[in-house]
Amino acid sequence: MVEAATTTDTQLQLETLWQIGKADNKAKEFIKTGVWTKEFDYRIGEDSDPINNPSIPAILTASEARKPARRAATDQLNIHFRLERNYGEGELVLFYHRFGSEEDSLFVDGKLLTKIAGLGERKIQRSQIPLWAVSKGGHTLTITTASGNGRHAVDYLELKGIMPEETNQPQPETTQATNSQTTNSPTESEEDKVKKQATVFATGLEDYARWKTIFTERDTSQDPPFRRGRIWS
């Protein structure tokens, strides 16, 4: 069993998964006239206006208490809902506002989640209840009450879940640098490299042949004799 917080503020980034009624401390939007039923099943997604005109009894009664005449009431409220993904412990939070001095018991899939004592007649109790890990799929929230005067009004119910973190996949810097280099300066082909190398080699051979011809055809009769150890000036 978990402890219910009694504040309406939260620092978590939450999104609404479903909501029944408005947190206005009036409970006027719920069904007033009708009959008592031992159990009432409410299915999320089937109501045309679950916030402003929910099709749900306004009164929750204790099993041993006297039942109200001509009032829509139930001993056990079952709220059926579905989750589109898995949630870890504490990633789901139930917001529950109710009147009365009775003690409510809240169950998820038949397992006791928490018990909440009321503050007194005509006083509103605002609770935040973190849930344990809940898997993807269908689930049922059940609320019953006991003690006190045997009945009280429900004002508002809302289930919120932590918003999933956005996954950013930045492009690696090395890839960006490579792409930039490719865009600004075209890659030299292997064929260009071979041509350039052949040109260098050809230029060197042509220079060698030219100088060989010059020195072969030159008249060397006027050259001074070579003497070892002296420097000609």
C-alpha cells in the first residue's frame, strides 16, 4: 500500500491520460438523480463528455450504510481504462478529490493501493496517489468507502503519466566535417592522380634529355684545364 499525498502541486512533467469531472469543489457535473447500485462500471473512452457531464454516480456509499432515495449512488465504483505503454513505479499519479469524513479504499486490479480518510462533512480532501509499475493494457481502478456517515460525494478523478523523454540523435561531428569537406572541395579521382604522376615523371625525363644534348654538343676546347685542389675564378 502506498501513501497518498494531500497536495495538488507536482514538479513532475505529467500528461493527462484520462479525467472524470472538474476540480471545482462542487461535484455538480455528476449524475444526481437515479438509483443505488451495488457496483457501477465506468469505462474510459465510452463517455461523450467525461469532464463536464460524466455518466457516473455522484455518491459513493458504504456497504452497511443506509442507501439514499432517488439518488444515483453505488457501493463500489469500478473505472476501467487502458494504457498504451508500460509505466514504471511512480510514473503514474492518480488525482482524487472527494468530500466527507469516510475512509476510502482504492484498489488497482484488485490489489489495495491506498486508504484515504476524509476531512469531514462538506470538506474537500485532495489527494495525489503515485501508482506502482503498471503494464500496457487494460486495468481497473476500484473505489469503496466505509465508516463516517456512510456516504460522500466524489468531485474529481484524473490519471496522469510522466511524459516520455524525447530522443535526440545528433549527427556526429566527424560525419558533418566529412560532408562539409565533400561539398566544398571535390574528391580527386584515382585517374587524375595517375595523370599527374605521369606528367611529373615525363617532365623530369624531358629535362634530363635536354641537358644531355646541351652538354654533348657544347665546345669544350675553351674550358680551362681541371686541376685538383684549386678553385677557378
